[in-house]
Amino acid sequence: MTDYDLMVVGDVNPDLVLRGDAWPEFGQVEQLVDDAQLVIGGSGAIMACGSARLGLRTVLCGVIGDDLFGRFMMDALRDAGVDRGGVAVAGDNRTGLSVILSRGEDRGVLTFPGSIGELEAGDIDLELARSSRHVHVSSYFLQRGLHAGLPRLFQEAHRAGHTTSVDPNWDPSGAWDGGLSELLTETDVFLPNQAEARSIAGMDDTTRAARALAERASAVPVKCGREGALAVEAEEVVRVAAIPSGVVDTIGAGDSFDAGLIAARLAGWPLDRCLRLAVACGSLSTRAVGGTAAQPSMAEAQAAAEVTK
């Protein structure tokens, strides 16, 4: 028996979410916002919390600093039921932070990387990968220290009979590779949004981009925001509409989508049911501020997606 259903290798940092109809303006112009909250951030941490909420035994690997933000994250992850056994403390660096100005379905983000990029594949306990049914990597482009060693980590997971996935997130450099092409051949599920899929594939059409990426990765579910999602696996193409949810904040919706998709894959569901559950998880997560406050349980997600075992 494996120790964990899921090992998440990812970014661990808080989000400072500011909400209101305002936009930063230089010239020492002060503006007021409606709300401010410090919440769990980082694609990896949000995905890990969503997976734990769905009932998966989840362990998180990442790097934080020995500071206020790092301690906040460790306490919040514990409260969310995530095993923090793979989270290391970098005493010589500070925990990353994202400041997010949220306007419901849109947002602007400023990120201080801090310790986010310090994790290296050699720092990860390979026994965790071997003892986890699935290994997921988030924020690929931000985690530069991981790039060289990830193919071997995924190979170890495959040798143990387990599966792998990657969510690339946005590439601030605009290069859209950084070794990703090589890693995709070791990736069972690739989880971009539509802008990322088009940029990585170098194509303007989302479906064509997903098909091209699926020639390397086994399955490519693509998050399409208010349009729902599509997924390509072999010759199968599936589309699912978004679920109305009264959007408050879209932060972390893609990470909650990832959690639902992987939970369904681990349950052995077919592609269309996996995608419906993933869309339900992503849609429902937008009901509250921050990435984790409204993440659904498995029962909630199944009811929203009208999915039954």
C-alpha cells in the first residue's frame, strides 16, 4: 500500500488579496480598496489543499523561509489537512509572496519569488515519489531549480507504477520551454490553461494546441475559464461547460481544477467524467476570496457535476 495518493511539488507562499475597483497609479496616488486578506497561495499549496479537501492523502514538497509568511503557510497547510513533510525551510531566503488585485473574474498579480525557485529535484526524497500514487508539479516556470532533475523524478515515479502531471502556469520570461518539451514525454497529464497551451504549442487555436501537446504528454486537459474546459487524450476530444457559481474570486480556480482532475483519474474514471469533476471543482472554488476558502468536498463536487460513482 502506498503512503500517499498524491505528492505535490510546488510553490508554497501566501497571497495578499486586495479586492476593489481600483488600479495602482504612480505619482504617490493613494487609492482605497474594499477588502484585504492574507490567504494560502502558491499553485502547489492551493492544489494540495484542494486534493486534501477531496479526500486524497496529500503530501507537499516546497521551500519556505524562516519568517512570518513561512510560518503562516505551515499553520494554514496543517489546518487544511496537508502533510507538510516535504516542505523545507531555507534560512537564508525569504518566503515568496504574491500581491493580487482582484476584480472578480480578472486580476493583476505582482509576485516576489523569494524561496519559490530554490527547490531542486535532488532535495526531494525519492521515497516520497515512490510511495505516492501520483506526482504533480505546479508552477513549472517559476521553479527553475527543479528543471534539470524533474525527468528523473518522473521516471522514478513511473518505475514504481505511479503517474505524473504538470501544471506549467505562466512563464514570466516569455520563453515557454525551460526543458518542458523533454519533461512532457515523461508526463501523463499536462494541465495548462488555454493561453499557456497556445503559447507553449505556438498555435492560436486551443484545440489544435492541445492535440499537438498530447502527442508528447498522454492527456492534456485545458482550462478555458468561463468557457469551461476541453481535454485531449489519444483520439478523444472532450468539452465541458463551466458551472454557474456566483463568482467572487477566480484565484486558484485552475489549481482546484487540477485537484479534481487528478482525484478522478486516480479513481479510474473515463476522461469525460474526469473533466466534469475538474470543472466542478474549479467553478465552485470561485465562490469565496482566495484559492482555498471555497474548495469543495468530493460530495459537493460530484453533486455539482452530476457525477456518481
